[in-house]
Amino acid sequence: MRSFLFRLPIILAALALGLAGPSATAQQRVAPESNAQVQLSFAPIVRQTTGAVVNVYATRTDRRQNQAMEEFFRRFFGEGAPVPRGRSQSSLGSGVIVDPSGLVITNNHVIDDMTEVKVALADRREFEADIVLRDPRTDLAVLRLKNASNLQAIEFGDSETLQVGDLVLAIGNPFGVGQTVTQGIVSALARTQVGVTDYQFFIQTDAAINPGNSGGALIDMNGRLVGINTAIYSRSGGNIGIGFAIPSSMARVVLNSAKAGARHVIRPWLGARLQSVDGEIAASLGLERPTGVLVTSVFARGPAAEAGLRRGDMILAVDGQSVDNPDAFGYRYTLKGTRGQAPLTVLREGRQTIISVRLMPPPEDPPRDPVRIRSRSPLAGAVIINMSPAVAEEMQIDISDDGVVIAELDERGPAASLGFRKGDMIVAINGERLISTRDAERLIDRAGGYWEITVSRGGRVFTTVLGR
């Protein structure tokens, strides 16, 4: 579970201090009128759902640190000698069984970089699990339990119908003490600017969430899954009453991608860059307050251009749901899927209009055509691929008509040691613009020991000179 530092004002509990005034003291209290009212409890909901909430144990053994030691043992004690194991790391979190076949949703940060995953059920059964899909952009992952049967799965609820003040239960394994249930309310909706995922649109709750609750269930009063508990604000790392859960609507999108056998979550492609609207921009457009998202550029061959969206347009809503920043737009647009149309409410030159954008996955055009650089060069050890909308979406980089992208890096190769990174776009070599991976391979082979490499990274373009 991640924790974040946050300064909170100290709020005096006026009622507890007796400062509420006469109206509070005069408030009528009503005693329970029947034994049934006295015994009201969340226990039926807990019995209905806790069997589907699991503990997730993930470990990773790092053998690279011990290669020299392994070589030493083999050289002096023979091939059959026991070799010391690599350094082990572990993490602990929670998860939710969402399909009786053994599919489990958890947080990606619980199993990130881990090689072995085990899941313990509430009835104390344990299973090894395969990682079916990781989605760092939503901080969700899908696991599949091996050889599991007689599983209790939880039913999805509709997180879109939640309201502030609704009662919820949080179920997970805080601090590794065992399965725990806490109760609270939905204290806010559509929380963005939290800094946890790319698709920030969180349910905020005051139900106690602590380290180990990550990936656990947020349950409504119908016993349905409405969120995946993900993060907290905290000074100390423990609960202070501000927790965040990923809405079940987004969790369902990730699950459906896993069921479809996708390597990653397939999101609809807009083909435009968006920007938040601040007070200055709002004033320049004659708006009473900042709202919507501003279109700053439109890709020539994308759905936005096809629908007639223009630079300077302001998108106010997706299918009637208002959006106030790119995070909210990304969430709402992703929920629409990759088929059909998405009606966008657009403000243009002071007038509102509805523009329907075709929903489609980002195309892989041109094909990736991967090339592993093996020749002696600064890029040796890198795998480069052609730029396309699909690659830009998958690697979270801006799309460009020129250049090739570093998709993989050998951590012990020259490219990594020189500071090149996965996601870097190689724009030019020795002054010649790159169009394709084969183009790059040709220019690298004929460089003759001198390389002037132009790289685009995070919106910045720089050139590095290497060689004689």
C-alpha cells in the first residue's frame, strides 16, 4: 500500500467538547423499538462477500546480484555444488475473486516486478497464480489461480451510481494480520490529482484502509464490488480516514481485456492532445469558471480529426458526463470501449455542439517491425520498433510521424549504460531523420564509429554525440 504525506487541518470535535449549542442538546434520541433493531448488523453482507477476498503474496528472487558468487562456487566446488540463492524481495496485499474460474483482481503495485505469486483464500486454501495482465496505468492486475475449484466470486456493482454519503465496507488484509472488515461512507467521488495512476478518478472513503489492504474490495450495502482499494493519504503510513479506491467500472474494463486474451488493456483512441483549463484560459474564452478540457492538437488521421474536432475546441462532457481535466476525460472515454460512437459535448466559439467520435483501438500502422541492435554501437542491446498510435498509447508517449522507439533494453548492454531508456524515441542518426527500424539499422551499420543521435524524451529533444 502506498502512503502519501498530506497536511490536514485539525478539526475540533465541537459535539464532543460540548460546544454544539442548545439545538444539539435538545435533539431527540430514539431508542430501538424491537430486538431486531438492536441486532442490526453488517454481518450478512460480510458473510456474503469475505470468501471472495483473498491475500496476495508476491516474491521476486534477484539472481543478478549473485552471478559472481555462482561462478565462484562452480569453479571451486564443481557443477553439482549447491549455489546460494539470489536475494529475495516480497510484497503483501489483497485481491478479489471476480470469476469462479479463478480470476482475481488486485493492484499492479502489489505484484509489480514480482516473479512468483501465491494467493491465500479466506478458508485457508492456497494457490499459485499466473499473472494474466498488468496495467500500470490504472494500477490494476489480473491473476489466474492454478488448479482452483469451488471458488466464491463477488458480483460487480455499478460504481457510477454511488453517491457521497453511501455506506461502504472495506475488506482486506491490513498489516498482514488477517482478513479484516472496516466500515465507512463514500466521502467524495471523482477524485483526481492524487498522483497514483494515469487514469485518476477515485472513490474516496473514510473506511479504515491500511498497508496490506491494497487490491482489496470496497463493498456496497448490496454486497457488490464497487471499488478496488488502492491508496491512502497518511503522515505515518497508517489510516487517517482518507482512502482511495479505483471504481469497479474501470476494474471491469481491465477484467474484460484479460478475458479477451489481450496483452494489455485496449483503450479507445481519440487522436488528440488535451490540456486542463485553468482560470487564465477560462477567462480568455469568456467562461465563468474553469471547466472541460482544451484540445491543443489533433492527429491528422485519427478519430478526432475524422469527427471534425479542432484545435481550440473545449470538451465539456463525454456522453453527458462532465469532465473537468484530462484525467476525468481519460476515465470517461475509456469506459466507452472500442466500438460504436462517443458523443462529446464541445464548446466552440461560444456555442455548444455535440460531436460524435468513432470509438476504435489505436491502429498499429505501420507495423512494429522490431529490430534488435547487435552491432557495435551506442544503441547495442536495444530493441527498436516503429512508431504508431498503438505504440504511443501502450508506451504512454506522444505520437510522432518520425522516429523509432526503444521498446526493450538489455540492462547490461551499451545502450542502457549510456543512459538510453525504454520509451525513448530516436529521431535522427548523424543528421538523417528516421522513418523506420530498417532505416535506423542501416544508418547504425554505416556510422563508422561516429554517432550523433537525436532523442525525444518526455517532450524534450536533445542530441548526444558519441565516438571519435
